[in-house]
Amino acid sequence: MALSNIQYETILRGYEQVRDANRALTEARREEVYDTVPGYRELADSVSTLSVACARRMLDGDEGALDRLHGELAEISSRQKRLLAEYGFSQDYLEPVYGCPCCQDTGYITGPDGLKKKCSCFRQQEINLLYAQSNIQDMIARENFASLSYEYFQGEDLRRFEAAVQISRNFIENFHQDYQNLFFYGTVGTGKSFLSGCIAGELLERGHSVIYFSAAGLFETLARYSFDAKSKDILYDLCEDLYGCDLLIIDDLGTETTNSFITSQLFSCLNERYLRSKATLISTNLNLEELRDRYSDRIFSRITSSFTLCKLTGRDIRILKKRLASMT
């Protein structure tokens, strides 16, 4: 699905506001250093003086002027860094500040072919607008590694949860290098969605594009555009996003009303992402036998052969938390 002009302009205005704020921050830092570090302002001013003098010498035919300038500038930079450290500032304190270092808050980067393309941070903003990912934003805010706790698990349930946490951390750390998929399954309220939120938050923080759908929401959206002849272009764009984002999360698989359309769409999505080596994370309350019975053999085979399976068991954490809250 394509952005409307208003949505596109909203994103660009957001980048402009970020750039303005960061320029103001950099300028405020510069003034702070000038007021705090004796001699730093003079060193900074000498850069332009030396550059002008070098240009004049080059016009006069001095072939070694540029090399000498480089050496003088390197010495000034070294002295500035020493002064910053001496007065308790980091050496990069006056470097430009960017919300996204990849595109320097422009929304676009230059690809290997020399052509401009949307940065991953722009793509994620598109995804957030197009697919109204308020659910994932809420989930990330309350479910992340900072709030991770093992206190609700015991025995075998604890060992399974600890293993799933480690698998999740490895999945994040190796996301660039290895093609992986995760399948969280087991009883209700045992941390499947929690770990999905942890993974989504970390990968978003690292600049990867993530699309989150509940299973019911995903298939409802696909059905809406699949059976509307006027929405072919929208359906194409939707599928390209589903197939091409860095991570697709399908939450609560099995809560939808399953039929041949849904089975076909699910396999197409899983298979296309497999062919493109794009990661998929699925959570479900179904066990493996129920998964096999509800969906086709092709889907069962695809999941069990190309996903890391993480079984989570134990008491319903949501119910436990409510009980504890009511007792306080």
C-alpha cells in the first residue's frame, strides 16, 4: 500500500524537525565547550584561517600547500580532542547528532548502485502508518528485556522459558548474519507474546523493519483486498510488504477461523519469505498436533523444518499477576 501525499509529507516534516532539534543540540554543545574549555574556540577559528591561507598559496602555485594543510588540521583535531578529554567531555561530543546515522535524518540512503532509496527508518515509519501498528508499540512499551522476570516459572517450565530467552537473544544478535525463524508455542499466558515484543523492540531499535499482525487481523486484511477487484494494487503492495520486511510477526496463530483461503494465504506468505530469506516469528497456543490437524501438511512441514521451535509451558502469568495485584 502506498502512502498518501499527506502521510508522506508528515514523515518528511518529522525528519526536518529531528534535524532542527539535533542542530540546536549540537550548537548548544559547541557553546558549552567554548565557555568551558579555554583555547578551544581559538583552535576552531584557526581552521578557517588556515583553509583560506592554503587556498591563496595554491593559487600562487604552491603544490605542497594542501598536504601541509592536512597535517595542520590533523594536529588541531588532536589538540581539540585532548582538550575535550581534559575537561571531561567525550571526544565525539561535538560531532553531529543523528537520530538515524545511516541516512543522517534525511530518510534516504544511497544504494550500491548509486541510486537513492528509502532508509530502513523511513520504511518503518511507512509500516507504522500503513498498518496502524499501535499494538506492537504498546507491546514494546510494556514487554521488553528490561522487564524480564523468571519469578513466575518453576522446574521444567522455568528451564523452557530460560531456553526460549536465550534463543531470542541469539536470534537478535545473529539477525544480520543468519537466516532464522522462530515458532513460540504452548499453553496460554506463558510468555510467547512477551518474547515477541522483546525481539521486535530490539530489532526496531537496531533499524530493522518489523510488521506485526495478529493472525486474525492479518487474514482479515488479506481477505478484504483479495476479494475486491478494485484493490489489486493495494493487495500487491501489501504482499510485497509482508514478504519483504525484515521481520514479520504473526501473533496468536489459530485464533482465526481457518478455511482454505487462510491456509493458502499462510503458506504463500511463509513460503515466499522463506525463498527471500526473510525472518518470520509465529506465536500460538496450539500444540504441534493441533497445528498439523488445523493447517495443511505443507504448512506443518515448512514450520517444523525451517523454524526454531520453542515450547513454553506453565501457569498463566496474566492471571497470576492479577491475583497478586488484588492481594496488595
